[in-house]
Amino acid sequence: MTNQKAQHTPGPWRVEQNGRASIIICMRDGKAYSFTIAETFGYKEERESNARLIASAPDLLAACKRVAEWGKVHGTPEIQGILCDVHSAIEKAEAQQ
């Protein structure tokens, strides 16, 4: 095992429908890449909601990192619990297997 952080496919990611599945694909320079990040299945509303959540992952991770940096400078005792949750989410997203 190395000390490097696991790397995810950079965003943005986009949701496309493919029959009975919702597919999350990677975007580069406004164009869809030909590989699938993930597929969701199930009832239409649920699979589409899950796909949107997965597709937002790169944006959510970036937002968490901005909040963590902001907390280093402007954090108050009142928001320390929230910042702890933010740091936990970042660690979970970047954990090595």
C-alpha cells in the first residue's frame, strides 16, 4: 500500500438515460467520454435521483474542501461539529482501499 491519495475521475459528470438504467458519464471539454462512471437501476424516480446524487459527487467534494478551508480561518466553536462532519466526508471520499 502506498501513501498516495486515491484519485477519482474528475468532474463534471453527467446523467444519461439508457433504457431501464441511468448512466453517469464523465465530461471533458463539454463532450461526453465513452466510459461509464456508474449505472443506477430500479424504479425510474429512485434510479434518476440516485444518478443525480452520484453525478454531483465531484462538485460536493470540491464544496466540502472549500468549507474545510474556510473553517480553518473563520471557524467558530459553534460550527466545529459541522466542520468535523465535513472533514469526515472528505476523508471517506478520498479513502484508499
